[in-house]
Amino acid sequence: MCWLPCKPYVKQFLLYNFNAPDDTWTEIVNLSPDKELQNDFLSRLAKPGRYENRYRNLARYTANVAVEIRRDDFYRYGWAMSNTEVVAFGSKVERRIKQMLFLYLDTHVSIGIPLSTAIRNFQNSFGFDDDTWSYETIRREYNRHGYRKTVEN
């Protein structure tokens, strides 16, 4: 098991899609159903102290999620991530979440559903409450990067 520091909405996404609770852990992420994400995660594991990292402070990563690793992977790759690798993996998962967000909202807005309703539906469909990823933050993100006023042919 490896503790992964992350943003609250990344934790919620990982738990919503990959939570595999057992007798010991009620919240533990098993990435094996998504081979691409699992391979990326494993490639970032290391034994502590192998090299220095660029990021000293992970203040933006206020949540932690437990990620399950097999015994073989534990000995082969390691059991920890440097801060640099934590940020890189977190960025990859964030891009995936935002890609899903933009696709979901663009599709719903294009068929005439109001943006506010589409955002609430997205939050309900993917388990994001206002504490993990607020309505206002999603709206700002969509207006900044996802919203297109005209559809090009």
C-alpha cells in the first residue's frame, strides 16, 4: 500500500472509480482495472531516498488516498513516490477528470440543458459534492478552458 497525496477531487475520482474495500481498508484504490493508469503509477514508484525532488511543499494536495500495490510490485518498483512523481501523477489524473468534465458539460449544453443543471448533474453522477469540487470551481474551470460559444463545422 502506498499513500498518495492528492487534491480532494482527485481522491474522490479514484475512490469512485477504483475503490476496492476489504476487511482492513474501507477506502483503498486498486488501479488494476485501468492498465494504463496502473502502469503509469507503478513506473513512478521508487524506494525512498533514491533521488531528490523538485517539489518541497505539497500544500495544494490536501487529501491522501491509499493505493494498493502487489507484493511483487512493492519489491520490484518500491513503495513510495517522490513529490515530483506525486505532482506528475496527480496532473495526469486531473487532466483525465477535466476531459470527462468538458465532454459531459459540452454534450449536455449542446442539447439545451442549462449549464448550471449540467454541472449539478455531473457532480451527482460522479460523486463530487461541494466540499470536494465545488460548483463555482467547476463553472470557473469550464468557462476558462472548456466553453465554446460557437460550434465549428
